[in-house]
Amino acid sequence: MLVAVCQMRSGDDVEANLELAERLLTDAAEGGAELAALPEYLDYMGPSSGRHDVAAPVPGPVTDRLGALARARSMWVLAGGILEAADARVHDTSVLLDPGGEVVATYRKIHLFDVALPDQPPIRESDSITPGDAFVTHVVGQARLGLSICYDVRFPELYRGLMAQGADVLCVPAQFQHTTGRDHWHTLLRARAIENQAFVVAPGQWGPFGDPAHARRSFGHSLIVDPWGHVLVEAPEEGDGVWLANLDLGAQRALRRSFPVLQHRRLGITC
């Protein structure tokens, strides 16, 4: 299965962000991608106080627009993280669109990023985002995708649960902080791949965002990792673009048979 990770730098202009996402998805389709994945907060990376105003229902205008492109290109699209309005709340929601352009799976980010990083004002995602509470997987071709978003990657019990539901590919669209990304991004993604013998597909945001005085940056380095922990493709730290890799599902099945670590668990899916 040929998969594309789309790296982008979103801002506070929703229309400009969606135009960029459409260009990247078009490039992915022209490269032959069967599945193209966009990063977290693809629709809006402005002040958190503006999230409620730009949030839209799912299905809704954002998914309709991306779905039209998925349908025109007969391609699966993972809208890695959009702001969803639901019951007067806002969720950071990953949406899977099938080649007919229909919403077939939605995952609401469970773990919210409430931290105080060195030399920066605190970040409190929970001030504007309501967490989800459900595992979500869906079959795409010959593979089952397990959905997650960004900060989730630090909670291995989520991925063990997705694996127990049959996930072959773990999706981790992100807007990962540069401060933590330079030390943790590759290690965490490779660990999730190795421990679950799964592919990891991780499209990211890149570049500065927010108040320049706060010196905040997204890490970039969008990745696709194989079940042995090898990085199949990696974007640079900066720049919009599309990077493709083939997921050899037959080799994954052979690995799981010959090295049946997933059958050797003794402490349940949360350990």
C-alpha cells in the first residue's frame, strides 16, 4: 500500500490552510498514493481563543471539501486533526475519508497537551479542546488503521488497545513542539512501531507559530516507520511537501508470525 505523509505549516487563515491541504493531496494522488495523511490542526493554527469560532461539524464544510478531492482522486484521505464542533464543545478530531469522499471514521483526541515547557508560557490544550474517550480503527484496503493524534504517542496503552483491535498501521498526525520533538519524536514513533509490530504514519506541522515572542515552533520531520522500527521516509524539519513510502503488509504478516511477540503478552492490553 503506497502511503503519503503531507507536511504543512498552517496559520490562522482557514481558507489558505485548506487550499494548501488540497494542493498537497493533489500531489500525493499524482504520486500514486492510495492513502494520504494530513497533520493535526490542518485547518487552523491561530490563537487557541479562536478555535471555537472556526470549529465545524463532522461531516461538515471541511470534510465535504476534502472528501470531494478524495472522491475525484479515488484516494483515502486522513484529515489528521481538524477542529470539530459538537454539542457546544470543540474536539481535535482525526477524520478518515474513503475514496468515495465519505466520512467512515472519526477519532477525537484523548490525551490533551497541558504542559509547561522550559522558557515558554504554559500550553493548556484543555482550555479550548474537549477530549474523546474511544479507540477507533478502520479497514483501508488490506490493512486496519488505528487512529491517534500527536500527544497520544506518549501513552502506549492506547496503541496496545489499537493493536488488540487488529491495527496494522498506527496513524499519528501531529503538531509536535520543536522543544520536545528534537529529543522525543523519532524515539516515541519508532517505539510504538516496534512494540506493536506496526507501521506508523506520522504527518506533522512545521515552522514557527503563535506569538513570535514565545519562540514556539512545530518540529516537522514527518515520518513513516516500518514494524522493525526503520524509518522508511522522513521529511526535513522545514517545508511543505509530500513524502511517500510503500507499506509491505506481507512482510509485516511474516514478521508477526516468525517473531510472535504480540502473542506473548501476559498482562493485558493496558500493560
